[in-house]
Amino acid sequence: MMEIDKKVKKKNLLTGIGLVVFIILLFIFTLYNVGVFERVI
């Protein structure tokens, strides 16, 4: 029982980190596209 719990918690943590990274990347690309940063990718 404890093993499954640990696995689920680890998976949830990885999913959360992945989502946060994805959102940050999207945010940065949006700023680039809007032209906040005067730089070419």
C-alpha cells in the first residue's frame, strides 16, 4: 500500500514540475512574440 502511495506522489510531483516548466516556457515565448524583448530567437 505504501509503495503505491509513494509512486503516485512521485508521479504527481513530476507532473506538477512539468506543468510549471511548460507554463513558464509558454509565458516566455508569448512575451517574445508580443515584442517585450527586443531580440530575435
